[in-house]
Amino acid sequence: MAGFFTLSATYAEYPVIPTRADALGWVRGAFHVHTTGSDGRGTVEEVAAAARAAGLRFVVLTDHNDSPREPAYVDGVLLVPGVELSTDHGHLVAFGMQRPLEGFRPWMDGGEAEAAVEKAGGVSVLAHPVQERNPWRHPEATRRADGFELYSADTFFRDALRHPFRRLLPAVGAFFGQPLHGVMLLVEPQPEATARLLELAREKPRVALCSHDAHGLPPYEDVFQALAMYLPPVEGVGPETLPEDPRAAAERVVKGLASGRALCAFRALGEPEGFVLEGLDAERREAHVGDVLTVRLPPYAEDVVRLEVRGAGRLGADGRTVELVEEGAVQVEAWVRAPGRFFGSEWKPWLVPSPVRVLPRRNEGR
């Protein structure tokens, strides 16, 4: 049976959406990566080499309960310090700390851990928050956290372990024929995570992140090839450019990821060049009831993309505009048909921005 999936994988073509290699103006990297400093299989140097081979410019390292190191370039890849905190209420990823993380100890109260990150001036992200094995379970800290891992490669893998014949066997068989296809077969919609994110985004803007949560199985390079976080181009700065100084470069990565303007892309399906979500306050990730958002896609992607709209929005008849119909939050994602488990195809998420908070109509109360 596995041999059948191996054979079909040799016919799976990537990327689905063609991209001009010289057009990319986004800085791409990996978020949430483990090394031998905790439970990862690769050294820092091996992770950097894998990222370089996959065309990434930065990696946010998040070993468990580790003391974040100084930012550094290794093999041409910027390593940004972060940490994954193990608490009594789940795991919390923290990065961008301006001061030492004081008072944290493994398996402390989740709310106290989040408060420690905030006191240190860092960004707190709920790690794999709805994963069955280790979800996040602290309501107060949930409301305070800055970010939310909407898609997690580790969660995909663990979900597949729970469905060995339907999901794991096809992925393992395909992996021997084409590793990238094997990883992409693990990718599935996350309706529970999306619903939870939208609930939280009603209260304040939330940063949605795609998490590699990479441990080396599947191999780092294959996971890095499958998806990435993209920082939008900085006006006046050349394509895919980071400052030479590691501290300045890390500061740009942290600000970009924390801004809500960074974009997750399943890059095996295509690069995000040309994607724009118009009609909102991009800095605050907010719009109003009655506003219409417009999705701009690469021209060569128009015929093969469908928009998935969840929450306070309604997809227009043109398939590219979203009317905001109620207060709350809206999630707009671009999906494409990707190679499937056999010789067919199935819809997969491609471009995943952070949600937009929807406020009352502009003329209300006047």
C-alpha cells in the first residue's frame, strides 16, 4: 500500500502557483524551531544549514525552557532567540524579550508565565493551542497573549499519528517518492483553531502565526520548504534584505512578526508575491462593519485560487471581495488545489494572514 503512495508522489508537481524567482520582495523564515538544546534532532549549525538550503533568511529558535541566546548569523541565516515555556497549562512561545525573563520556572502557572514574558517586554504566542496532546488551558493568559499558532506542522504530524491509515500511511509512502509531498499531505484545515482565534480577535488584534514547531522529524529542510513566515517588504529596502548587524536584523524580524502584517504561506504551493489585503487599517488590523476588503493575488494565480472566509465577513459574488457584515473578527485565506493522496487533488491553505478585527459602523453613535 505504501508503495502506491510512493508512486503517486512522483507525479505530484510543486509549486502549484508559479513564481518569478527574481520578484520576491519578502523576507522569509521559520518560526518555532527546536535544536539539540532541548528535544530537537539537529544542532544549531545543522538547523542553519537546513534553513539556508531551503532559502530561508531567518529562524526563530525556541528550545524548551532554554535561556535565549544572542542573535547571530550562522551560515548566512539569522538566528533569532526565543524560547518555548512549559507550564501547567500548556506551552507558551516567547520571543523579542527586552529584559531577562525573571521568575519563570518549568511547569509554573500559565498565567504567571505569560505575565513574566510581558514584564520582560516580549511577545507571547500560544503554542499549538488546540492540539489534543497539549492544548493551552489558561483562560486569562489566553486573553492577554499576543499571538496564536493557527497552523502547526507538529500538530499536523501528531494528528496524523492518531489516524495512521487515513493520514500517516499516505504521507510516509509519499515521503519516499517526494519528501515535500509527504509533508504537504499532513496539512489539513484547522476549523477549531480558526474559530478560537476569531473569538479572541474580537477583543483585540491578534497575530496569527504558522508554526514549524520543527524537531527534525520530518527533516528540517523539508518542513522549511513546505511553509514559511514572510515579513512584508520595507519601503526603500531591497528585496530579501536584513541588516548586517544581528541585533538590528533580529529587531526587524521581531517587529515584523509581532506587527500582524507578516504572512504565513505554504510555500510548496507558491510564493506570496503580489498578495495584498486592501480596505483595512493595516497597522491596527482593523476595519468596520460595512467596509469591503479586497484581496489582490498574483495575476497568474487568479484562476486556481479560492478564498476561504470565516467569521464576520461574507464573500462577494466576484470571489475576491469580502463584505464585513457584523462586529467581531474575520479570517480571509487563499486556498489552492494541491496534489492529493492518490492521483487527484484537494484544497489546501496557501496564504494565511492575521485576522482583521471588525468594529462598529463608522457612523454609529453620531
